[in-house]
Amino acid sequence: MVSEARPSRADYYRVLADALPAQALVVTALGNASYLWAVMHHAPENFYVEDAMGLTLPLALGLAVAQPARRVVVVEGDGATLMHMGALVTVGAVAPRNLTVLLIQNGVHAASGGQVLTNPELDLAALARSAGIGRASNVAAPEAFAAALKPAFMADGPEVFVLSTAPDIDVVRPPIAFDPVLTKNRFMTAIGAPRYVPTLFGGGRLEAE
């Protein structure tokens, strides 16, 4: 059963913030996955996914392929992973060397109110290995995560860390406006890509900085 004695998401985020390589891109899932990371480590290189449960990992995979010189870190939830398990299979098939996957295993759909998963104790690391991702491990403490993360950033990926956490149902207030267009344009500027500018009568255009 899920236990409140588990570390918090914030405990693991502190480790990530301390170890994050320069110019790394971080993609976080909807809800507290993004809100809390924005509170603790807001940066233009963060892409906060909103209202797209289960699509964080596919987005990060595309970024890792498109930006091979940068480390890409993705934070996804266990519930979202179960919704789109094909994403793990695709990561295993493509095997981007610069992708680090953090799967938050709290046993609930935290972003939608805390509904318990159908299988909260599923071994997600074993699932990732069966999908072709050779380096995947379950992590139960921030200290173990800290010991493993910096070496992982220096090695070829992909690598999956399944982080056991307590449920975090209470919503954290982010320090910035979570507007999808602002998030996208801030991120596109950070990676040197054209920005999307909406036009008056619908649609939009790409503008270089």
C-alpha cells in the first residue's frame, strides 16, 4: 500500500536541482509535477506540460532527438505512464543517449484528485527494462537518488529512475502564470528556436528572435 512515510516529491526535486547539468532541458507533467518544479527551480529551459496527461514522455523523447547536445530530463507520473505505456516502448526503441526519465510513483492520480491507481505497486523499473530500456531502477530514498543521478548524467542514456514518493494531493501555487503560449515561447527562445506568435484572427506565425 502507498505509505505517507515515503519521501516527498520536493525531496527528489532538491536532488535534481543540485545535479542538473548546465543547459539541460526539463519537461514536467501537469499539476504539482510542474507547479512544484517552478517553485523550486524555474528557468526558461523548463517546459511545463498542461492538460495533457501521459504526453510528457513523448514530448521529452522528441526533444532529446531534436536537441542531442543537451541533456533532457522528464518528470512523469505513474498514472500517466500507465495511460500511455507505448511511450516507454518507443524510448526503448529510439534509445536517445541524452534522455533521463524520472517516474514519480505515488500510487495515485494526483493531478485529478488522488484516485488510487488500478495497480499502484507495479514494478515500473522492470516494465521499462522489458520495454528495452536497459538502465532502469527503483529508488526509495533521496540519498540513493543523489548517489545515482550525477553519474547518470555523465553516462549515455536513456535511463529511468522510478522515485517512490508520498501522494501530493494539495496543489502548490506556482510563482508564474501558467499560460501555454508563454511557456512555449519562453522555452523556444531558450533553445534558440523560432517563437509561435498568435495572429489576430486565429492561427499564428513563427518569428525568429
